[in-house]
Amino acid sequence: MLTLLLTWALAAGPACTLSAPCDQKNAEACIAAGDALLVQPACREQALARYEVGCAGGALRACSKLGFRLIEKSREPAIVKRAVSLFTRACDGHDALGCANLASLTWDGEGVAKDPRKAATLSERACTAGDAFSCGTLGSLWAQGDLGAKDVVKAAKYFDQACRGGSASGCNQLGMAMWSGSGVKKDENGAMDVWAKACSEKNAAGCANLGRALTSRGDDTRARQLMTRACALGDEEACKDKGFAAPDVDD
């Protein structure tokens, strides 16, 4: 079945073919092949075929990437169920990305029973393994009180760890904490700095929050530029502020 799948993918045309080896004996090579093909929108199915072969060959990161790309385009129950299976396999094999994605689905109760505490355990594993986004997930769980009493100090600590690790969403969350002084010393300038970092990494909320901060300081010109960027990145509230319709960021 996998041989047929890959043969079909290769038949799509020379634009979507790669010379690098990709089979179950070269499973890790399939990850690089899938990544390279995914850059070309027309080659998405061929990329997924590479991840499929890599996953079957034991390359757990390929399982994680395949699961993510499947639910990126569809949240149909059958697709989500398959993604849960892929993420579980990857996480059980200590792949941080698999644990991170499984945590997100477990927190939301999508394709699996809703369980914030299990989501926290999974996120902790991924965060410890170096997945910065998972550190931000942990911060959100504590900030929202999903693990019991709210702990904004612990939340801010995880947001800081996420931001330092390269998570744009973590930087946005850290900025919100710093701006309001929630769990961390109030520092509006510092908040604007981390929002700028988030915005530079195409985090729409970071751009919008920085824009609103600049508006509060009377810098309307830069604020408008940032709100326009936030809208283009898909922030619906920023679009409303600008009087625009939100773009379809999936196109």
C-alpha cells in the first residue's frame, strides 16, 4: 500500500519529484523530502506521501508532521482520529512535537477525551524536551485555571520560557502579562519589545497588541501599519479596527 502511495505521488510530475532516497529503510530521509516538497503548495499530497512512508519506517517526527498536516486542512472526525493515533505513536516514542500536538487535542477534547491535566502532563514532557510552544501551552493552562486555582506567576514563567525558546505565541502571551503586570513585574516597554519579536515572527496577535500599545502612546502612524499587518496575518479584531474584512489566511 505504501509503495503504491509513493508511486502515485511520484507520478504527479517532475516538479514534485526529489532524488533523495525515501523508503522505509531510509525513513529519516523521507522527512527532509516531505519538508522540501511542502514548500510547493502543488506538491502537498506528495509531501504527505513522504511523511507516510517515513512514519511507517519508524521516523517518529514524520508521524507528527503527517498528523499535523492532516488536521491542518480538515477537522473531520475520521481525520482527527487518525491524527490522534499518529501523535500518540510519536509521543510514546519521545517525539516532542507529537506530545505537543496531542496535548492540544487533549486540552480541547478533540478526537480524544477532554483532560486538561493530561494535556499539562503531555505539554510538560514536550516543554522539557525543548518544544517552546508547549511551554506556552502550560502557561495558558495555569493562567486560565484549567489545572485548579489560577497561578499567574507560574503562567508568566512558562510564557517567558516559551518566548526565550522561540515561540512567537509565547512572546505574545508574555507581553500581555508584562503589560498588565500579571504574574510578573509590570513593564510596558518590555511588553512592547516582546510583542515586536512576536510580530516579526508573523504572530498576528503580537502585531495587534503592539499596535494598540502604540495607539495608547499617540503613535498612530506606526499603529496603523501594525494593525494592517495583523489583519493581513488573520487577526479578525485588527481587521475590525481597520474596517477591513478578515482575509482567508489558508489561501
